[in-house]
Amino acid sequence: MPGVNDGHQDVDIDLAGLFRAIWRRRGRVLLATVAFSGLAFIGASLMSPEFEGEARLLIESRQAEFSGANQAPPQTADSPFDESGISSQVQVLRSADLIKQVAREMKLYELPEFDPTAKPSAVSDVLVMFGIKKNPLDMAPEERVLKEFQKKLQVYQVEKSRVIAVQFTSEDPKLAAAIPNAMAKVFLSLQSGAKLDSNSEASRWLEPEIANLREKVRDAEAKVADYRASSDLLLTGETGGTFATKQLNDISTELARVRGERANAEARAENVRTALASGRAVDTLNDVVASPMIQRLKETESNIQGQIADLSTTLLDGHPRLKGLKSQLQGIRTQILGETKKILGSLENEATVSQLRERQLVAQLNTLKARSAKAGEDEVGLRALEREATAQRQLLETYLARYREATSRSGENAAPADARVISQAVEPTEVSFPKVLPITIVAAFASFLVSCVVIMLSELFSGRALRPVGRRGEEMFDEEPFEVQPAEIQPVPETVTRPVPAQAAPVVAREPIPAAAVAAEPAELEITAPEEDDFSIASVAGHLSADDVRVAISVSPAGDEGSVNAVALARMVAEEGRKIVLIDLTGSACPTRLMTQTADLAGITNLLVGEVPFTETIHADRLSDAHIIPQGDADPLQAMRGIERLQMIIDALSNAYDTVLIECGPADVNAIRRVTRARDTQIIISAPDVDNEEIIDLITGFGEAGFGEIVLMTGTGYPQPGSSGRRAA
């Protein structure tokens, strides 16, 4: 393209130039816009107007109250309320049979709108004559109407609902409203008829099945009764219990009761026997105390003891009266002991009777167990017969319930369709197509847009909208590559004495240094002027690559102009295949603006403050493979407090990159001392358009500070063939 140096220079699109090109051709754009919008307006006005009517149906379960069962049938996978069910109803509304029925009822085949091929044009006749086109009259009228009907019909499901919309477009507004309503009516009729057919089929199938099941239930119940009588499995009042089982339960209960009574009698007798044997008072035993005879004897004993006590106060023990009372007392006690023994015998007899009763019950229980085991074996067969009879009875009851439900729904209005019309189509009053004004506006906008695109493409392909990248301050290079001519070398004395430290660094000089400017220095510095000097960016980049410089500090006494050259230097080093990172320590953030898409990036100040991790401060250059650590957006004063960390950062970067370039802007020697403590760090003085005196002062200051090597970079272009950077010692 014109303006591009053999494809070796980066170019950018000049957006302002594109807009200026469109503005210069505004007349053509306006003319094209007006022409196309006028044609669209005329075309839309000449089109036949079409009207659109819409009816809406809601798909829901509907059934007559008197014919439905008390409980609703369970929803299955084929329920008409899921997405697939609604989609199926949409296809029913679009079915050919339904459309043909509507067409027959409304006699649509008589309308020219639905059969435009009935009167073909002359062109169509010629095409049919030569066999290019098939004769449309060979098709049946219903098929022609169906084809045209489907073009005008649109059926769809309203999003996230069970509503189906039926839209129809027609040149007649009355017909546009009547056809959706007719389709909804036919659809409901077909749904109701399908329900009636299914109910009638169910009734016809259930009648013989019910009759057959009744016979099976009767036979099964007769078999149960016969088997129960033959096996002596008579039922008692309890549910499911037989007579043998009832007897076994009763005897088991009685045996448990008798065993309890026997144990109780034996315990009571043993208690009395133990009291008599030990000589313990028997009046503390419940069975003895409860005896009426014992109670009377105890009363008599108590009275006699009272009399003896009364007489003992007045009579001696040998008195006949006292002797007689004591004799009576002894007789009473003998009677109490005898009565206690009688009670013991009664209890032992009670225990013996209970033991005999227990033996009898055990014998009866064993007999009933044998009979119950046989009855259990017989019940196995009985339960099998009962299960069969129960299954047949339940199936019969189910069939009878379904038969009653089916017969109740066989009436004409007993099976409503599972849908209802919620919005009937009304006669439209506005034209749905064509919309003249929107079509005109869209055509005008489209023609305007296409015209602008055509103009921009022509500008781009011609190269007029492209501009090379590299303007000073914003771009990297001029429109043509820089060519720096070697400076004229003025003759200088072969040896000039000037005071420098003992370890003075080699200095790259662009122009001769006057002897008067250095005569007063205390040390000697021998400067040999080369025959050819090239202090361009490319020469310095070659020097950094050839000498494998790890860390270099760029000082730009000219400000942003020198910083621009430092950015160009980093990009040239990256083009030579070296990994390089540039650290922006300038006050104006010029390298950040040139190498990044935006200035709002974390950078060296954020890293010194400690706000972000190390990896978040390294960003790629937008135009090369170089990397940059931008200035950042942290407080500079706070960042300067952590300037001691800068050397550690530089050391870490030098391990990861081939070259670390630090752009410091117009900094002095004292500032550079704070940046790095390494004396072998190379200093690059980027000084385009700077006086020799200022350059000499900078070189002298850095030499006195003990920096190992100082390189001067004053050119901004590519080197001439055969030229190379020179260093003089």
C-alpha cells in the first residue's frame, strides 16, 4: 500500500481520516439514502395490504362434574400439560385434515386468494409449455388451497404457558378473523369427538369382560365355601378365626389361670407351714387372720387374759379362780393352733385341686394342638382359594367402576375437549403488512450504512486511511525510517587531559568535546574520536545484545523525547529475540502511555508500597514482545519510602529477563544512586537535541560516581549500512 515502507513498518487505521472521507462524499451518501428510501416507500405502498387475526386456546383438563370420578386420574408422561403435549397440540392445529375441514366448511377453494394458480399468467403458461415448470392445475384444488393456507397460517405456543396462539394473514380482514375462530371450533370438536370415541370403545370392551368376571368370582367364592365345610374350618365371630383356633386360645388362657392359682395356693400353704414349724405367731398370716373362727377364738383369748390380769391384783396365783381362767386360756390357744392346721390343710387341698385341673387342661391342650396343626394345613389351601376369589372380586369392582364412568361420559356433552378458547379473533382494523413507514426508515438507514461502509472500505484498500506508527510522544517511528548521518568529526587534540577518577568508564561521544571544557579537571582522560560515529537507537540496541547487558539505566535529560527513544530501544532489543522488561520510573509516565493500552495499571509504585503481588505489575507491550512495569497509581511519596526494595526487584527481574531497562527520565546522579547500588550497571544517556556541555556534565558526574560504562544515545533512526556504535575510552 502507499505510504508503507515495504511492509516493514507498523501502520494504524486513521479513524479521523475515515470520517473525513465520508464527510467529503456526504452528497453521494445522502443521494443514495434518499433514492433507496424512496424506492422502498413506493414498493411498500404498491403492495397489497394484509390483515392478521389471532385466536388463543388454553390447554387444560376439562370434564363434566357429574361424569367424573371423585378422584382425578394420575398424571402420566403423556399428560397434555407438559412441553411435548403442548407441542403435539400445536401439530394437531397445523394438521392437513383439520385445515381441509375448515376449508370445506368455509368454501375457501372458491376464493382467488387461496387458489392463485387457477388463473395462471402468460409467463407461467409458457414455462409450462416448455416443461420448465409443472402445471399447477394438475394438482387437486384441495391441495392447492392447503398449500396456500399453510403459507398464511402460524401456530405457536406462547412462551412459558399452556396457551396456543393461532394467527392467520389474509387480504380480507373479516376472513383473517373468521379462519382462526373456525380452526379453534374444529379443534375443540375433534378433541371432544376423540374423547367420546375412547369412552365408547371402553364401554364396548368392558361389557363382555365384566360378564366373564362375574362368573369367575361366583365360582371362586363357591370353591372357598366348599373347601371350608369339607375341612371343618368353621368361622367364629372373630375375623378370620376358626373354631379349633378359638378353642385352643380359650384353653391356653384357662391353663395359664389355673397354673397361677396353684402357685398361689402352694405359696400360701408353705407360708402357714413354715410359721407352725418355727413356732412363729400365726395371727400375723393373712389366711389365718381372715378366718372367722380364728377371729372369735382370739376375742375369747383376749377376754380371758383381761380377767386374769384383773384378778391377779387381788388374788394369789394358787387361787382356784385364777387356775380356772389359766386353764381356759390354754384351751383357747390349743383351739387356735388346731384351727390353723385346718386352714393349712385347706390350702394344701386347694393346691392339689389346681394341680389336677392343670393336668386335665394340658391334656386337652395337646389334643387341640394336633387338631389346630391339621387345621393350619387345611387353611393353606383355603387362603389360596380366598386370594383367587379376592383378586377376581377386586378386578370385577374396578371394571364395574370404569364401565359406569365410561357410560356416564358417553353423552353428547359429557366429554368436553381438554382446551378452551380464551381469546377469539376479532376483525383487525390495522394493516399488519406492509408497514410503509418502518420499511422506509429501515431502508434509509441500511442504505446510509452500506454507503458509509463502501466508502470506508475504498479508503482502507487504497491505503489513504492508514498511517504509520511512531510519532514522537505517541508513535514510535516517523512515516519513513530514520536515517542518521554520521556527524562531522572535528579535529581535536590527540591527547586531552581532564580530571576523572582512576576507574573512568568508557564514554560514547557524538561530537567532539572542546578541550577548554575539560582542561580544568584534575585527572587525565584520553578520548579518541572514531572515524565514524553512529549513536542511533539501533546501534545501542545492538550493543546491549552483543555485550549481553543485564541491567541498564536510561537517563533522559530532554524529558519525554528521551523516554520515547528508551521505549524504541526496548522494542528493538525485543525484536532481536532478547527478553527485555522496561521499568517506568519517570514522573510523566511517558513509557506507560506508549506501551500499554491504559494508564490505570498496577506498576512499580504499587509494588514498592506492597499493594499488589509481583506478577500483577508486569504487562506486555502493545506493539512488541517487550514487557513493561508501568508507573502505577500508588502514592509516589509512600512508594519512595520503600525505594530500598528496588534493587531486590531489579535483581529478581535480571534472573528472569535477558535485559532490564530502567527509564528514569531527567534524573541526576544522586537519584540514580538511589535506584541502584551496582557499579557495573550500564548508564544510557538518551539525549536527543541536548547541548554538548550538558552531556559532558552528565558523563563526568556518572564517571565520578563510579558507574562502569556510560553509553550515549542521541539518534532516533535506523543505522546506515556499514555503520556501528562506537565507544571511546
